[in-house]
Amino acid sequence: MLLVGVDLAWGERNRDGVCLIEAAGSSGPASVVESRWTLGDRSLVDWLEASATDAPCLVAVDAPLVCPNREGSRPVDRLTHRLFGRQHAGCHPSNARLCARPLRIARELRSRGFALGWDTAVPRLAMEVYPHPAMVRWFDLPRILKYKRGTVAERRQEFRRYQSLLRSTLEVRFPEVDPGPVGVGLLEAEPSKEAEDRLDAFFCSLIALHHWRHQGGQSQILGDSRSGFLVLPQ
């Protein structure tokens, strides 16, 4: 089984973080095999086609994949603010005008045989995830990690904290995952925009692994397939 995490850039000029985990069966070992930066639709789609091949695959994307509303925000976006506003983990408002690229990538995924949803019985599945509330739960945080905001020194400190908490989460929640040189490199990388994007993609791939390993039994689905949804670890 291939578990892919994508930290998708909404704009046309920013790069996407991507990460690939290979898992041997529903309870066997798993390995972090690839992490990189891609730029633009073609680069991302080419990487997915080369990496996912014809094997069963679950792609977890940090970006709206279902967003029918032209303006405003989706019901699921508003719901995250009710559930996680105290931790500053609510979603940014999503609408078709703002997230043209994520919706374009969603169409590319569907054209390549990926269903959009959370049913793990589907062999090729793409689902929307949001790392901040997942981090609040897995890391037991009173507030989100502010590694994207603040002074340079504050961002560096929070990024190092992110790496440390993720390292502990791997040991406790994912003992079957061998980070290997790729994962270790992410957990020890110097703070930078590339390191942030690629570490976020790694985190997304772990959400995918968690959802698949537990066949959705330890995931919470916010929203619905018509108006927009998020898959969160319980």
C-alpha cells in the first residue's frame, strides 16, 4: 500500500511538499521512501503518476478537494472554528474562487482513477486533511504550533518543537514506521520553507497511514462529500 502526503500550494508559483510511505499489508512494517518539493501542476502530477503506479494508494492532501461554493466558506470550514477555534486550528475560508488550483488537482486525481472521499475499500483514494487540528490531537496541544508566524527566532523554535513532537509521535503511535534516511533527514532538517513543506507532507502521509491502518475506525469525518469534508484522526 502506498500512502502519499501532499502539502499543496494554493498559488501557481509556490512549491508543493510531497512524501511517500510504503506499507507492507495492514499491520506490517512501513517505510518513508521519498520526500521532495515539486513546482506546478505538471510536476506534481508527473511525480504522483511515477510514484503511485498501479498499486493501491491513498493520497492525503492539505487543501480543499471538494468546494462547490463560489464565495464565502464551506460548512466544514466553519465547523473547524467551532471545534478548534480555541486552539487557533480553524480552517481558512475555502471557496471556488480562492482555491482554483486545489480543485484543478482534484480533477487531475479523479481523471487518474482516484475517488474523493474516505472509504478505505476504494483502492485509489484521495482525501482532504488539515494538519493543525490533527497536531492539536496527536501532540496534545493547547495551541497550534506557530512555525509559520512570528519572528525568525520564534519560527525556528516552533519548527524544532514540531520536529521533536513528531519524532515522539512516531515512537508512540507509529512504531512500525521506519523513517529511514528520508524521514530522519526531515526530522533533523534546518528550518526553511522547503523543510516546512516537506515535513507537513510527511505529517499528511502519516494521517493517511493512520486512516488506512484502522480502516477509518479511528478517524473523524467532518463535513460531507457534497459540500466539503476533512479526515481527522480521533
